[in-house]
Amino acid sequence: MTVALYDDNAEVPWRRISPRLASARRIGLLLAYLPFLLATAVLAATVSRWLWGLPGVVAALFLWQFWLIGRQVSAISYAELPEEIVIRRGRLFRRLVSIPYGRLQYADMGSGPLERHFGLASVTIHTASPASGGQVPGLELPAAEALRERLTARGEAQRAGL
């Protein structure tokens, strides 16, 4: 029997990440867009009233990305299967990464200032090939530590069995 990994009703035990990651990413987006919004507003106010379309375009792009972050974060999930960890993300452009525990070299845990403020961390899985690794972002700190420990233990057990 084959299990469709993108089907939410399948027998795969998908775990969702914290929705607080969307808040952290949105604050980062605001900090990135604010200087451009202010610069275009000052430019429009000092040079010509015809330039007021620029802050409008910047604001529209900001709002679109603000909405998009919520959709992207809600589409990230992972599953710990007996032989591998599977990470899926994306709604329009779906991506599924399957990493066998035997290929796992080590797992890192990290968080930036905004993630730390929200009590979140990311677990990055490293393999021998840089293209075959993966990352599970937006985990609560205790869950991230536990996932890193489980992955490290399973990776060592799988390598010892080879």
C-alpha cells in the first residue's frame, strides 16, 4: 500500500510547526520594508506629488508578502517515520524532503533574535551532500531540543547498524 505524503488524511503522522513563526517572519518583513516605505514617502513629499504611487506600490508589496507568510508557514510540517524524517512545505510549489536516518551526519539547532523572542528554534539536518539536507523551522524550544536529540540518536543507531 502506498501512502500519499501530501494528503492530510493519510496515515502519516504529520506534525505542524508553531504558528508564531509567522509573527516572527512578519516582524522581520516590517523591519525590512519600513526604510523603503519611508524613503519613497519622503521622496514623494519633497520632489513631486506624482511620486505618491511609489509608497503605494511598496505598501502593496508589503501587504501581499505579509499575507503570503501566513500561507507559507501554515504549509510546513514534518513526520518522523521509522526509517526517515520527511519534511514538506509549500502550497503552490510543493516540496517534499525525505532524509533517511542512516544518511544523517548531525543535526543543528539555531534561532535568531526574533525566533528567540517568540520561544522558537529551527532544526537543521545535515547529510554528506549539502543538497539532501533539510530544515524544520518554527519549533518551540523544548520540541526543537527533543527533535534534535531523537534525530541524533536515530542517526547514530542507523549508522551503527550498517
